[in-house]
Amino acid sequence: MGTKAIDPQSIRNVTIIGDPNETACVAHRLHRDSGDRGAIRWPADQAEYTIRIAELSSRIPNAELEHSIRVADGLIAVVNAATRRDPRLETVLRIADDHQVARLCLINGLDQPGADFDRWMHTIADIHGATPLALHVPLGVGAEFQDIIDLFPMWTDSTEIPAEQLHRRIRRRTRIGDVVPILCDASGNAPLLDAIVRYLPSPMDVCQPEHALDY
């Protein structure tokens, strides 16, 4: 039997970047729950997507870090809400902004002592020109953490804009580096996988002539 062709527009090559232990946890969980150690097949919006995940430590030398980010299709920056400052992660976000690499931020550790969601929202806004766009907010933090609130249904209810149209708007602004969608890790895998396929670009979206020399 022949191999089924994959539409390049349905592919998402995603690099998870941050502290090595935290990126490994996220990647392992996504593969474990999907039951596939290779590419993840994910249905969303009446289509099936192929998600390929790589991990990148934010601790590697700056030159290597910049090159890896510059040639990435899309990034997920993993942020620990209990960390007051992470200069290496700030460097990652600056580089991504300099090269207009589409990215999501995944905030974890919301139930840990000292967690502060708002502090990281302000930090992300101050690091670069892109505006943080919270798709989730926590209900309480630290010892008072209870749950995650999904803001997307509230937007569609208040604006009366169809969900598909709103997804397209967020995707377009994410792709050009105007916004950075913010998700909370405690919301589980499905919202993260949905955000990957809806907001991060396909290889066709980032196939620019200047990138040919980067490989």
C-alpha cells in the first residue's frame, strides 16, 4: 500500500524551548498522551494535522541558540511562573522577536510557592515588541491555585465574531510577531495542541528565500 501524502499546510514543526527538564516534561507528556513517539497526529477544525516536536535548551551558547531559533518554524517557550527572573528565557524571546519567529508561551508551575502569572505577563510584554495575548488565566496561584479559565469562549460571546474567524486573526498576528498567545500548562494537552495547529505556521508559511542559507 502507498503512503498517504501529507499536505504541507497541515504540518507543524515546533521547537519547545526553555529549561531542559521542563521542556523534556512537556514533550514527553505530549508524546505519551498521543501514544506516538514520532509525529503527533492531531485532529482540529475538521482537519488532521501532523505535529513534529523538537526540544531546545535555553542554556546553550548564544550563537547556537540564535541560529536554532532563527531557522525554527515556530516556538513554544516554557515559562515557570514561580521564577522571578530567567535571563536566558528573556534572551530567547528577544531573539525570536528580532527574527520574527512565531511563538507561544506556556506558563507552568502555577501551583508552586511564589508563582505570579501577572509578573510574567508584564515581563513578556517588556522583553519585546509583541503583545502577550492571554488565552488562559489561572484561578488563583501558589497555594490558592484552583483551576484554569479559558478566555476564548468569552471573546467569541462578547464580540460575536465566529470562532474560526477569530482563530485566523490570532494566527495572522502570531505569525508576523504582533502577538504571543499565552497558555497555562495546567490546562492539559488538548488546548496546547489546538493552539499549535491553529496559531503556529506551517513550513510553507515560513519558506522564505533568506532561510535557504540557514540549513
